[in-house]
Amino acid sequence: MTLDDLRVFAAVCQAGSLSAAARDLMCTQSAVSQHVKRLERELGLSLFERQPRGVIPTQAGHVLHSAVVDGLGSIDHALRRLDELARGDGGAVRITTGGTTVRHFMSAAIVDFRQRFPQVSLEFQTETSGRDCFDALATDGLDLAWITLGPPVRGIEQRPVVELPWVLAVTADDPLADKRFIEPADLQDARLIGLPENSASRSQLDSWLEESGVRPVFDTSVADWDTAVLLVELGLGHAIVPTLPRWRGPGHSGVRLVPIPALPALTAGWAVRRWDALSPVARTFADTVAHHCATRPRGLKNIGTKTGAKPFERPGAL
């Protein structure tokens, strides 16, 4: 078996079908099938079970996938580091995250980092959920993932950076706009713009609503927090979202963000395969983002020393 065989196998597991994996890998379905068949011949086991809409791993496939996920990311990372050493250039930092992260958490840090390390390439890959970010870290050779932190994930280290208190976004003329804070009872039967159902933020929100005995109406859904606030401005309803500093000010003069103190804050931060295996430039980029978050713009609270994480300091030269 070869590394290419294993990479294709991992791509099929993630995509759920040979044709989808072929599109992701920009090759033919026949080539994907050949890689899988070669692995199955060598192992003497079937790795996939065909379904009406694709394939799922067999028991043997799950065993192999667990091993591949643990190994491929480290191998790809090492190969990149060796290539950077051979070329003698500034290297690269590859980050995966959601669509709104760069705007809200990284813009100042990116400018800072670029000025200090102009030869280092920054590459961003957008994913739609924390689970997708974890998969990308494991199989795509990425360095860092910015995520909403959740339960421990095997093979992934998480480090908190900021807490994001929740608010109810309403229009300025809404009756709730003048309240000092929102109580759970205020949300009963409210028409809410729903966050993505596969996101950690939506999962936490749904759990809290259920525990509070509150049943709002989710009649509109969005893919990200920025779109939720935009729809509030357009009069489509209310949105329960983590508070982000860029939503305050002239650009959103028609929106009010009313705190929901009873709803526990979200925690956002970095996820990596292994902190001690990160390249110096990747560690410096992570610390640069944390440093700028630590300036504590309104709505963000730095928590770099919580849950056993090492304190973030102003990064120095490599």
C-alpha cells in the first residue's frame, strides 16, 4: 500500500462516495476505485459497504480509517516542513476555520503577522463546522483550526482564547431593544433566525433552550453569524448570537445587541493535532491572533490561561 492509496481511502471515508471523493481529489472515479481495490486486495478485507447513495466504511474500514487519520496529518506536516527546509523559504501557515472568523478574530493579527514575516504564506481553508475542521486537520495536513471549542476529540488538542457572551440581536425599534438584558421567558414563542444545525454554537443554544423550557420558533436558517445579524436588520426576526465587536457601531446602527446573561458563553480558540509539533511560524501566528484577542475589544474576553492552556504572550521573533 502507498500513501496515495491511504489518502484516497481517507477521502472516500470523508466524502461518503467514490464519485464525490474523485471530485474532491480532481481525478477520475476509476482511479479512486483502483486505489481502494488495491488496499482491499492487500488486506484481504472489504473496506466499504455500498449504500443507495454512496458507501460507508465496514468494520475493517473503520479500523483502518482511525489509523490513517492519526498518521496522515503528521506525515503531511513533516513533508511540508522538510520541503520548506530544502527550499530555504519562509514557509507557510495553513488555517481552517468558518466563514466569519477572519473578519472578526484575525484581521488585525494577519496585518501584524504579514508585516513581521512577509515571506511566510498564509493559506485559509473554509469549513462549515468544527467537525469538518477536525477532519481537515487530520487528513489535509493543515496546521491550525479556529473553532468553537467543545468536548475533547481524539487526536486533537484544543486551546481556548476568548469567551463570547450571547446576545439577542433585534432591530432598534423592537420592544426588546430597550431591555437591559434578556430573560429566558422573553424568548418564548419568539421568531428566531436559526444558526447552522451542525454547529457547536447551535448545539449549545438548543441544549440551553430545552433546559430552560423555552420554545422559540426557528423559521429562518443561515450558514453563519454575520448573515443572521443581516437578516435581523432586514426585519426577518430576532437572532441569538455570540456578541462580536464588529456588530457595534455605525455599520449596524439599526441593530441592538441585548445581553442574555443566563446563557453560558461560548469559548473559541485553536485546535491542532499537537502543539509541540507545530512549526515556529504556525505557533507565532497562533500567538499573534491570541495577542490581538487579548486587547479585549468590547464583547470579547480573553481566557488564554483557562482549562490548563498556557498563557499567550506577545510573540517575539522566530
